[in-house]
Amino acid sequence: MCSITCVLVALILLVFIPPIRRLLLSSPILWVMKKMHLVPSISETEKQAIEAGSAWVEKEFFSGKPNLKTLLSQPMPVFTHDERLFLDQQVEKLCLMIDDWKMWRTRDLPADVWDYIRKEKFLGMIIPKENGGLGFSPYAQSEVIKKIASHSFVVAIYVMVPNSLGPGELILHYGTDEQKKYYLPRLAIGDEIPCFALTETTAGSDAGNMQSSGVLFRKNGEVHIRLNWDKRYITLAKISTLMGVAFHLRDPDKIMGDRIDLGITCALVPHPYPGVVTETRHDPLGIPFYNGPTRGHDIEIPLSFVVGGEDGLGKGWMMLMECLAAGRGIAFPAQMAGSSQLAARYTVAYAQVREQFGVPIAKFEGIQKPLARIVSYTYLNEALRMYAVSALNQGIQSAVIASISKYHSTENSRKMVNDTMDILGGAAISIGPRNKISSYYFGTPLSITVEGANILTRCLMIFGQGAFRAHPYAFPMIDGLQKNDLKKFDKAFFGFVWHAISNSFRSVVFSVTRGWAALPFSFKKQSTYYRKIKWGSATFAMYTDVAMGVLGGSLKFKESITGRFADIVSNLYLASAVLRKYEADGEKKADWPAAKYTLDQLFFETETAFQEIYGNFPHPIFGPLLRYTMLPWSRINPIGSSVRDHEVEQIMKVIYGEMGGDFMERLTKGIFEPKDPIDHLNQVEKAAAFYQKVEPLLKKRKREGFESLTTEEKAQVVEWNVMKLEVVRVDEFTEEEYHS
């Protein structure tokens, strides 16, 4: 008995008394981990990326025990009076000025549209009022871009780019007083047209491999920089008057101190400027906006051109990482939400007008399934947009959430526009003024590619940054190990161990009880999904700890596995966004079919990702263990299963008015609604509404013959046939018109 007590006392002293634990356990563990390279090395560039911005709700999922109150009580943003007026007046007028088809034919933005954009400060939404801009909130910026994108994908790009990552945002956050005073008012009114030159041949998503260079030297007693760059894919480069350039800066003469390699730096180069070349342009899938290369050879600039002046030397990467959330968290989700809302509204109406075999195609089950997906993706894109903007409106800049927002809004749109093309058929592939979808179809791959290619965003950024930024112990443990800080390492390492053990227990309990142990019983229909978020989070956190613990530094290069982990944490976040939207919208009965369909699809994809991790885990011991124990159990007791046919039927009842006839209007709230009676969206929606009125007459005609109808009824049927034929007609051109 005494020996057992002694052993227990010894274990307690060893594990729970930090000085003893550090001496006898942590010190040897730290030595072994360093010798065996069991943790990934983190470069200075990677460290700046990890530390940029702040963590938000993503840390709830990495914790394994998400606080539902935190997830579901994030404030939904609202407009100020000035922001509402701008949307109703200036944005509305801009949309009325836009002839999207004319831009496609002329491959240019009309001068009057461009002048109006500049005059009304569309390019200065992010710039504070005291600096001459509009000073709009992230929410207002998002709503402006969404409304424009619902009418013109191209014009949305012209407005997005100056308000995203670039000279304006960099000067606003890091510029000197002189730079702010001079440039911000000029950028706000469009006297300066900005672009930002980051991407180059060998450095797209891999900005750390940037070849553009700058060297410090003295000239007439003052410090200057000699720049060389060769950039490509730079939006607005050819028409820009102020170019932001990112480059590696060296100080071989040690003018500024002892360091030779100062790191990535951002500079402001006026354009035109001696030696700067922007003579050519790219043709991005025919989308008519300015995008092209820029080159500079031995360009000499004063130190005052550096963003932030002398204080900004070597801080460019930190600046870029901290500001990246605007493009990814505001611009792309807004652009995709607006485009998908237009496509949903157009396609739902068209499917009720277009007939095959004498029946509207909306009544075919083969059409109903992609229609349901279109509605689901639209609902999800809007939920994602609003949730991300909620964080930005609170001043929270999360690189992980921005990556999830950019990746999933564009990927959802890619899937949705393909469904739209399938349903519309020839009407979607025949380009012309009646085609509402073609620019969205061609534009979506652009959004997928820029601001970080989606494949790398999924495989490297979402989980890679998240695991270090949001995990409560991972980064402190690695940082302590790299700095040989035993005290910091000890605290983080044993915190990590306890974190893994507690989440293992929670995961098993939740899995066995199918989440019922996660929280008290509730009569709310969405409570099932609250439980699934807790269940999925505990299991995700547990396997994150397992993967980091057993794969160590090699996990960084196991992109098939990290991509699946990224899918899981993204889907948990997206499910939270959907639930927040559903509750914020008042838990309307007509909204539930779309919300439920979306949630079921997210958890089905989550289950698929878990099963793929179990079946492919790259470890000689844990791999077989997961394959032969967890994979069969997961198939027996999945967290999600595929969407059922009756859920599709429920969405059809909602969108065609059998359950709450205003659902489609609320789903697409905030888009531009054209007033022109010959606009094809107007024509299609008018015809779809008329079909609801004449459908009983059409059934009567089919059952009893045309002569059974009254004179008035016959007139309505004839009117319907004329209207239907006009709607399904596609654009056609003479040879001269086609070649013009």
C-alpha cells in the first residue's frame, strides 16, 4: 500500500509540479524533439503570416469545445444613414448607367461610367471622411460591391480593387503623415488610380520566393533605393497613376544598420515614372478590365517612397498579411454573393417558363436537384458574407476566416454557375444582351485564381495558419522549442497533451451519443446542428492533435491530409454562419428548407473528409489503426449523410410560392433590380409570375381542349404563349454584327 502511495505521490510531483516537471520531463522531451525534427521549422516570413491579424471564432473549433453563445451571438451589421442613401442613390444610378453587353463588345469601361465612379468616391470607400473618402464600414463596402456585381461583374472589379489590398489601405494603416495627407484625398476622388504589384513569374501564391529586388544606396548624401521588378497579373496597372510595389530589400553597405537582408518592403511609385513600363495587358478570359504586367529596371526612388518611410523598411510582408482580410473577407464574398443571387433569381424564374414535352422544366426532378443546390449555394454565400463582415465590422481581421471566405465563396460559385449553365442550356451559352449568366461564368475562375490560388488556400492556408494561429498550444510550443525557452515549452507541451486527452474523451462520448451529450435537449429544430458542431469540433480537435503529434514537421507537406482538415474546420465555420443567418432572419418557416439543405450538405462533406482522413492517414501505426477502427465506426455512425430527395421537394415548394411566397425576394435582397421592361431578368420574372396565374387554364386546356376556355381565358393563354416564346428566345446576329 505504501509503495502505491509513493508511486502516486511521485507521479503527482513529476506531472503537476512545474519545476520538477521541467527538469525531469520537459527538458529531455525538448532535446529529443529538436534532435528528431519532430516539429516544423517556421521561417520569419511564415511567422509574420501566422501572427498577422487576430483569431476569431475559428479558435472555438480548434479548442474542441466551441461556445455556441459566442458563435451564434455575433452582431449582424447595420447601415448608417449615409451608407443607406449611397446604396439607394449613387449605387442605383451607377447600375442604371451600366450596359454590360456594350462593355463586352467594346472591351472597355465607358468614360461616363468611369467618371461617375471617380466623382462619387466609389474608389474611396475605405478612406476615412477626414481624408476625403466615404469612410464606409466593411458591411457597407460589401453591400455596394454585391449590388454592383449583381448587375456587372466587370464594374464590380473596378470598384473592388482600389478598396482592397493596395496603396490606399497600406497608406491608411502604415503610411507616414505626409503620405496620408497627400495621397488619401487624391485616391478618394480618383485623381490617383492605384494598383498593387505583388505577383510575378516565380512568386504567385509563394510570395516568399519574390525575385523583385531593391538595394539601398546613397545619392547626393541621401538614401535612395534602386529597384528592379517584373510583375504580372496586376489589375489596373496600365491605367494606374500610383503603383504599390513589393520587393526584397537589401542593404549591402549597411547604411541603416547591421542587417544586409532587410526583408520584403512596399514602396509607392508614381506612374508615369522614369523606367516604369506598363505598355501591354493580359486578356483574362475575355473579361474587359485592365490587367497586365509591369516592369521596372534600375528605378531609383527616394526613401520617402517606402510605405511608412524609414520605419516601413522590411515590414512589407507584415503589412500585406495584416491587410489581406479586406480583399478576401469583403470583396470576393460580396462579388460572389451578388453574382449568385442574380443567377438564382434568374434561373428559378426561367425554369418555370421554359417548357419541355409541354411541361415547365422546373417540374422535372432532374432539374429540381440542381435548382435546390443553386438556392443552397446562394443561401450559403450570403450567410458566409454576412458572418465574415460581422468580424470585420468589429475590427477583427482574421487571416484564417478571410481565407475560408475567399475559398468557399468562389468554390460555391463555381459549382453553382455550372448548375445554372446546365439548367439554362442554350440560353446560357449564347452570348448577347439577353444572357445574364455569361459574365458570371467567365468571371468566376478569375476570382478563384487571384488573391491566392484556391488549391493552395485550401491545402496550406486555412488549416496551416489555423493550426498555429487558433490552436491554443501549438504555436507557443513550437516557439518555445525554437527559442529554447524551456518554461514556455513546458507549459505549452503539457497543455497540448491535456488538450488532446480531454478532446479524445469528448469525441468518444459525443460520437457514441450522436452529440446528445453535447448540450441539453432543446425543441428548436436547429438544435441537431448545434450538437453536430460540438461533436464535429471535438473530433476535429482530437485528430488535429494526433496529426500534429505523430506527423510532426512532415504534416506541413501532407497537403492531402491538411486539405481535408481544412474542409472540416471550414464546414464547421460555415454551419455556424448558416445558423446565425437563419436565427438573425427571424427563424422563418420558409427559410428552414434552404438552411436545412445547406447544413445537411455541409455535415455530409464533413463526414466525407473525416472518412478520407481515417482511410489515408500517412503513418505506419496510426494509419492502420484509424482504417480498421475509426473508418468502420464512422460509416456506421456518421456525423452527416447525403441530402434526401424530400428536402429538394421542400425547397421547390418554397421557391415557387407554396410555402411563404417572398422567399426568393428575401434570398436575393440587395441586388440591383433593373427597371427597363426589355431587360431580360424583368421579362423572365414577369413571365414566371404570369405562369402562376394561367397554370390552371393550361391544365384545363390540356384536359378539356382549347375550346373549353372562355374568350377571356383564351386571350390569357395566347398572351402566355407569346410571352413564353419571347423569354426563351436567344440573341442572334448578322455576320456584320457578329464580326463587329
